Amino acid sequence: MSRIGNAPIPVPSGVDVKIDGNAVTVKGENGELKSEFHQDMTIALEDGILKVTRPSDEQQHRALHGLTRSLLNNMIIGVSDGYERALDLIGTGYRVQQNGKALTFQLGFSHPVEVQPLEGITLEADGQVRVVVKGADKQAVGHQAAVIRKLRPPNAYTGKGVRYDGEQIHLKPGKSAARAE
């Protein structure tokens, strides 16, 4: 029994949900998201509550049940509250600068690196060593943050690089630590 799939999704005021077969459009203050779901899942809106039902207890239907409910919930949270992901630049000389909608990074390369935002995403430079990625689509926010982190992933020995806010880097011991034992 899918506990996640059975949970109802309350639709907050200011959010408009339109269901057309297996296509769902959610509109709110942060934008509009559209998605198509598996044809076996039944999505119904009753009294401001979204419910997802499945036709049988087959394994694939149980898996799709929870997935569909989670994706719908993420869409509603995205258009009402939005998602954000923060990244920190750790390292001497590493910095970021706002350049219109884009960001320009200095990450120890011989050249600056410019990152353009994906559609529906806003990039903000919070100071010189912090980046905030905001948007309504949870997947797009995570993808944009991953693209930025991939520019200079944290070094396993020094910890320098671009890391998510709160990410713990477990540093490897260097050569001198291995010799001392």
C-alpha cells in the first residue's frame, strides 16, 4: 500500500489546477507548470484537494501512484512558494558577479566562466562567494545548481571549489599524513 500515493494534496488559495485527462496544468504566483502523467493514474480535484488513484495493486501501478502524487505536490509547492538552492564558493580568489540575468564566475581558470539561467530560473549572486538558484520547477532548480557545481567540484584534498550550502566534504589525508604513520 503506497502511503505517499494515498495522501491527499491540499491546493492553497491562489493556485489554479486544470486537469485534462492525464495532463495537469498548475498556475500560481510563481508561474505555470505543465506535466503529463501515466494514463493509468487517475487524478481528481475535489473541494480544493487533489487525489491520485491507481487501477490495481500491481507493482508498476504502486510505484507510479507515489511518483505521480509526489510530482503533483512538487508542482503545487513550486508555483505557490517556489524552490531555491544555495551554493558557496570556497577558495582563494573564487568569486561570482551578477551580469544581468547571467552570472560570471572566477574559479581559478585562465578565463571567467559565464552561466546563463535556464528558462524559468533566476540566478542571484549573494555577495561575492554565494549563489542562490530560484525557480518554480524543482527539477530545473536542482539541474541548474548541479551545472554550476560541476564548473569546479570540491577538491577531495583541500575542499576548495563550488559546493552546496551545508554540504559536508570529507577530506582525504595527503601524502604527509600517510608517511607519518
